[in-house]
Amino acid sequence: MSSSRLLVTLALVIVIMSISYEPFPWMGVNASDVPTGCYAYCNQTLESRHQCYKWCEELAHKDGYKLYGYPSSPNTRRVLAVLHEKGLSFDPITVNLTTSDQQKPSFLPINPFGQVPVFLDGHLKLIESRAISLYIENVHRSRGTKLLNHKNYKKMGTETMWMYIESFEFDPPASKLVWEQTIKPMKGLKADHKVVNETERKLEKVLDVYEERLKNSRFLASNRFTMADVFHLPNIQYLMDTPTKRLFKNRPSVHRWVAEITARPAWKKACDANAWYGKKN
């Protein structure tokens, strides 16, 4: 069946069966999001089932995504990386961190914690960049880069483990070093070199573990790029522009891994402010 014929047929099925709903565990969305007919039809369309499922996903999110954030924000970039790896469109809404817009009364109803990013999918509102990233992957698991192994729970267990390692072992020292060496100078403040030295020693211990792991694995969780690698990107990107970069370069396997993940087109786009503001280079 041709793509155009399939799309037209899908539209007709949805109109006819729009009053009937049921849960779609495969999609990870609420029952009211997608008419039963869309997936029922896909299950009978053997030739084009994969493309059919993709269209169902797009129909489920036809109103589009909205992302409140700031292009230089590490946490915003984490979500941007996932959106670009998946090839998803979204509406970027700028919250200017340089003027503390995230703390203003106009923004606090959107996120009372006064932080970005905030992700909107219809009536669903999500905060916390890692939670948003996992939501996007679960909804669009068949699209773009597959960032989790949904078919093998042992492999997913390993991926989840490394995501937690990033959150609890890597992020605390890495974020503190980014604050001292990147954010404070932007604010006209001086880095506390005692804090930097102490925190670098903590990060070194983490990177020693990573070095051993990456001697036998192309990426952290497996030989495939996964969400565990994505989660590390924002802090690594900033640290590679500080004296702390030597900690990565002094470990050959870590340095090789950093070079590979930071060279990904989706990540380069996530770091491109022009892409956020819709400008062409």
C-alpha cells in the first residue's frame, strides 16, 4: 500500500472510530490521546506497520510540544538533545535566565520551583530534564535514535544504572565545577579555587571508574549510544572549556568517549542558540 493511500485510510479510520478509546501501553500515552482505530488499523497493515505507528504517534501529539527554557541552560540542552535525536519538532519559549525570568511571578505558575526546562504536551506539564527526556523516549521509542532498550530488560537495567550513576555520582561534582568556572564568571564573580580543587578530586574518582568501564565498552551502558550518555552531555560540554578538561583528556578511554558523544549532530544542534531562536547560520 502506498504511503499516501495509507495516510488517507488512517484519517478515515480515525474519523469513524473517534468515539472509541482504549489504553495504548505500547505508546505510553493516556487512553484519550489516540483513537483505537489508529492502532487497530496499523496491526492489520503488515507492509507499512512501522510507518503507521509513527503516524499514530504524530496524531496523538498533533497539538505540538512546547519547551520553556534557555538555550545555554545545561538542563534545557539535555532535553533538546533528546528532541533532536528523535527528530521531533517543538515550540521553544524563551525564559531568559540572565534577567532571572524564571523567578518572576509570570513564570512561577508554570513552575513554582522557578527552574527550566518545563515541557508541555497538551495538558501534561513536566519539569526536571531527566524526567522529560525519559518521557519523550518512552512515547517515541520507535522514532529516531533509540535511547533505551525497551525489549531487553537486563540491558535496560544496565542503562538505568548508568543514568542513576550520572545523577548521583557524576552530576554533583560536575555541576559544582561548572558553577565555579563557568556560571560565576558570567555573573562577574570569581571562582573559589579551593572549592574547584576539592571538587576535582571527587570528579577524578568518578572518571577513574568510567575509564575502566570505557576500556571495554564504546559507550557507558553498552556499545550503543543511550540515554545514559545523553545525560552526561551538558556538564561535559561546559567542563571541556575549563581547566577541568585535563581530567577527561588524561584518561584515553574517557577522552575518546567524550569526543564521540559531543560530536553528534543532535548535540551540536542542542548547543546552537541560532537553532533555538529559529535563525539560520
